[in-house]
Amino acid sequence: MFGLKSCVKSGVVGLLAVVLASGAGIAGAQTQRRTRRESNANRQARIARATADTYNHRYEVGGGGGYMRFRSGEYLQKNNEVTFWMNGTYFLNPKLGVIAEVRGAYGNAKIGNTTFNLKNPQISEYPIMGGVTYRLYAKEKTAISVFGEAGAAIGKFDGGSKTIPSKDLGLWQSTTKPVFSIGANFDYNFYPNLAFRVTPTYTATFYKLDPLDTAPQPHGAIQNNLGLNIGLVYRFGRIK
């Protein structure tokens, strides 16, 4: 009898131990899941704060270099040019900003064989523009924005021609003409106030062989130039 009671008692105690252990395991799992959920929530909150901090800057300045394909004369091949760019942006809100920009481009025109025994003289252009930019995508580490700008471009096409008039070499006349540019900025943020930028661009210029010539140009009045700029962007100030 006592053996039976002892066995029953042991069985009950064992069952209670199993139940308690199971309950503790379930409670532990629930606590772990709750902790994990809280960690994810904290992480999302931290990312949201960092993103807001990154794009709440009032001012943005940037600069760097790049590359552009440019037609240096109506009947000449396009040539490669090395470029630089510097700009500043004033943001009206985290998405919309006003830009002021200065660019420069340097290359050697492909004039071919001429009677002047001169090969590939150096040319340069200096667009000075203003416009607007708009952020389409903004995350903690990456952002994409588009822009449109217009202004005036100073063209120097006889600086390397050894006093030979540029039009005699088939180059554009050295003058200042309208210019406009559109493109997209792809930013990678090292910190909320510092980013690496890659910018594919389209730039339209309106140079002529002779400013007084009103006849249509075979390739049209616009030079369509494509390029790629890279550089760094620094942000400061606060919108609110």
C-alpha cells in the first residue's frame, strides 16, 4: 500500500515538475520573442531618427570632378572632356531645394588635318546655372534626387589655337551662350552630414561657328552633351 502511495506521489511530483518546466519554457520563449520585438522596434526607431536627421539639413554644398562628351564644332567629331563641378543647395523642405552651380570642362578638339599644321587644340566651357532639385527617394544610407538647371555657358575655343581664329579650325566661336542641364543624383551617406554622390547628366549648349550666321546648322542649334560627375556632399544647418 505504502509502495503504491509512494509511486503515485512520485508520479504527481514528476508531472508537476514537467508542467512547471513547460510553463517556464513557454514563458521564457514569450519573453524572448517580446524582447526581440522590442529590439526590432528600437532598431526601426533608430533608423527613422537617423533618416530624419540626414534630410533635415537646410544647406548642402558639394564638389568633385567628372567626364563629358562634347561636340566642339558643327562638322567635328565629339571629344572627351574632363570636368569639375561645385554647387550649393538651399532646401525649402526635406524634399525640395534651390541650386546654384558652377561647372568647368576641358578637352582637346578633334579638328583633323588642317593647313595650319595644328593638332587637337585645347578648348574649355564654363556653365554657370541655377535651378531646383527634388528628392524622390530618401533612406538612411541612400537617396535619389533629380534636378533641372539653366543659365549661361562661357565657351573658350581659341585659347589653344595659337592665335588662329576658332572658326577657321571649324570650332565654335568663343562666346557666352545659354545652357541648361538635367540629371539625377545618387547619394550614399557615410554620415548624416556627409555623402558620396554620382550624377549622370545631360547638358545642352547653343554655340555657333559664327554668332552672326542665322542659317540652320546641320546638327541643329543645340549640342547634346552627356556626362558623369562624382564627388562629395556636405550638409549643415537645420530646416526646423
